Amino acid sequence: MKLNPLEQLIRINDKEELEEIKESLFNHIIEWLDEKRCPVCEDWLEEYTKHCTICDGTGKIYIDYSHLYNKGVLK
């Protein structure tokens, strides 16, 4: 039976291996995601921003650029 990556993470009992995977995931997030202000609610008052359904009230969106690297646009 082949497990998906999340199931593999859940089943890891080795703390050292789990830390390596967490570090790898963190590095991937930092490398590929760009944090931007939410274009929908950036001009809203703060009390209304928390109701934005696009950014879930955080005022931020994250753009994943990894697909551009895979196609050779970014290097």
C-alpha cells in the first residue's frame, strides 16, 4: 500500500527523521511562497478585513512560484 506524503508524516516515529522533514518543508515554503497583501481587502477597515473570504481574515495571501521553476521560467 502506497501512502501519500501526509500519511507518511503521521506514521513517522523517529523524531530525528521528523525534524528533517519539517525543516525541508519549512525551507520549501520560504523558498517558493511569496507573501502579498490581500488585493480584495487591503483597502478595508481592520474590523471588516477579518471577514474576508479570500485571505480568511489574515490580510495576506501567498503566491506559489514553484510551477514557474519547474517550467524553466525561474532559475
